[in-house]
Amino acid sequence: MENETLISYIEGQVRAGAKKADIQEALLAVGWSEDDVSMAYARALVASGVPVPEGDGKSLAMRKASTADVMIGFFAFILLGIILSAIGSLFFEIIDKYFPDRLVNGALGSAVSSDTVHYSTAALIVGMPLYLFALRLWFRRFREDDARAESRLTKWVTYLVLLIAAITIVGDFIAILFTFLQGEISARFFLKALVILGISGMVFGFYFLERRKVQYKKDVPRKTFQSFGWGLVSVAMLGIVLGFLAVGSPATERMRTFDVRRASNLVTLAGCISGYAQEFSRLPGTLSDLDRSSQFGYCLSLQDPETEAPYEYRPIKDFLSLQDGSEAEFELCAVFALDSSENIQLQSGGGMYSSQPSSKWNAHSAGRNCKSEAVVLKKNTVYPVPFPSDTVSY
């Protein structure tokens, strides 16, 4: 209920020719809220003879949206974008795992990005509760205060979301029909199109009802919005579970990362031993011999990343002569945690720890693995002189 004394004061200031900004500044300075001042100012204008549009008497009592309302709305929209992107990426990777396309993945079969699955899972675990909490605050502010108005900015963004969702639904139907007419539709494509359709349809349905409730003040049962919330949570939980089944648990990913590091270390260590053999024309007796050259001394720091144990090294055959083409052979061994048959199919973004795609160490079984390496001596290479000194004339 508006304060009649406040309305009378503002009415007197208006009749005296005072500006709205001055009136508002004075009232805010003594403790009146911005909402109270705005509503009382509107009432005072009506009392002063300002006409009100027919049928719009209800809007006169609407409270202007506060800065908190705008921030809650935008926070919810940002979280919505994060959640939808995470759900889409997560289910796309799951579909790629269980419905491989040989035209895309070739001989590798199913290819899944473990980085994408883990990031999407983290985004859902963090973003989902925050989004639901923001929506709860949003609806509570308008449910507990029927006179609260919504800002134009949040209205515009909401209708933009509705427009994007509607266009996505139409475009998805067109893509499905076109692909079907081309005779190229597959389970993989159909499931991805279904994911897009489901996400877009859920967003469009939710915010269509949200507009009826918040903007048009229609009676939409609270259980309807709760059903949307539980549906979104269920979809997210299903994606998280299937994601873990597709790429493994965090413990499995940790073991996989250790194996990638081992493979990379062994490639580097084999290069160090080969370089040492070229420089000294013989294989090192033990790995500690690499310390004889500052060029290869750093290789002694290459150890098992989990146990910090040195890798096993054994010379098999040294150079039989010091002529070019003479071949030596040695063996390296390491203990791997997992079989590589699944690792090869995972496009894990190991970054600086990723091993070379052509390395023989990319293929290994779980447990102790040994592989031999060959070194061809290239010591006595003679480079031709382009201009012999006895033919040069001045």
C-alpha cells in the first residue's frame, strides 16, 4: 500500500514545478526506496490530472525491476548457455562412441574426446544447481510481489532465446527430412538430430510458459515448472553416467594419462640412446652412461611418472663395425597401467604429454611391455667440395 503522505508530498512538488530527478534525489536521500518513489510519483501525476491509458490501470501499480532482478535474469541465461552446450557436447560424444561412422573415424572405430566429456561433466555439475537456484529466485521475486515489473532488457533476451529455440527446431526438422530424402540418414545422425530437437523443444516450452507466468500473469501451475526442472536434471544425470561409461572414471583417466606420459618418455629416451650411439659409435652400457655427454644428460631424468622408477634398458647388439650402415639394437621396457586398445580410440588432449601418433609405444598391453629399437650408424659421411682449390683461378 502506497504511503499517502509520500504521494501528497510529490504531488505538491510537481504542482510547484520541481523536476522528477530533484524530487527523487531528495526522497532517496532520506531513506525512501526507488520502487516506492517511482510508484508514488506515478500516483501523484494521476492525482495532478495526467490521463492514464484505458485498461492500463494495473500497470500503474507495477514496481520497476531492480538491478538485482536484471542480474539474476542474466546470470540464469549465461548458465543456461553453459548447460545446453555441455549437454549437447556430452551426448554428441556418447553417440560418437556407441555409433561410430567409419567415414569419419576410419580404422580407429569409435573416437571420443575424453577432454570434452570431462569438461561437459564438470560444467553440468557446477552449472546445473546454480541455474536452478537462479530460476528459483527469479520466480520467487515475481510470485511474492505481483506488482513487480520486468525490465525491457530481460524481456528482449528471453524472446531472443525463444526465437533461437524455434529456429533451431525448424532447422533440425529440415535437416532430418533433407538427409532422409538423400538416402543418407543413419542412427548416428538421427540420434544427434534428436538431441538437438529435445534440447530446443525443452527450452522453447519452458520459456513459453515462463512468459505466460511472469509477463502476462497467467496462472501456470508451479508443478509444471518443477517438472521441467526435474526433466533437465534427469537428462544431465543420464549424460554424466553415460559419459563415465564411455571414457571411464577419473581414476581410469589418471592411469591413461600416466600411460601417455610413459609412451612419450620412451620415445624421447630411445632418441637419446640413438643419439649417444651416433656420437660415440657404440651403445651405452647402462642408462647412466648418457651422463657422459651434456647433450643427453637430461635423459636420465626420464622416469616412470607414477612410480619414479627408471625405465629398463638392455643392449641387444652393438655396432659390428664402424662403417656406415652398421646396425645396433637395444631394448626398452616399461610397465603400463591399461591396454592401449581403448586408448587409441580416445582423442585425449594430452597436450605436452601426448605421444607421437607414429610411435610404436602407442600400442601396448596392460603390464610390462618391451620393445626393441634399431640404430644405423652414420658416422663417416663425406660431403663433396663444390669448388676444388686446384681449379680456382684468380
